[in-house]
Amino acid sequence: MQTPELSRPVSIGDRVTFDTDEGYQAGTVNDLRRDVGNGELHAWVELDHQWPGMFRAVRLAALQSVSNQ
């Protein structure tokens, strides 16, 4: 059985989109980090259309699209 983090390969520098309670957002993956509590892998995404340096931790399973650059 494949885990969600393996079914969507993502790497640093990839452009991604994801759905949130604030609507769809997009950005660039800056880092990949594991959650301290459950060990789930998250992409640290620098958001588009925000102040520079605004990041959001996004579960890899929540990513809608990944564009490798």
C-alpha cells in the first residue's frame, strides 16, 4: 500500500496548490519537515500573494497540484 506522501512526489522548489478554509492557495515548497507529534511529512510552502516570508505547513496528502520546475 502506498502512503499519501509517496503517491505525490514533491521536492524543494516545486510549485504547489492546495485547498484551505480560506480558499485555494499557491506557493513554492521551501522545505519538507515531519510533524513532531505524529511524524507526518509536511511541505513548508512560501505563499504567493502574501507578504514575503509567509509560510504554511501543508500535509502532502492535501496538495492539489505539483509542478516540478
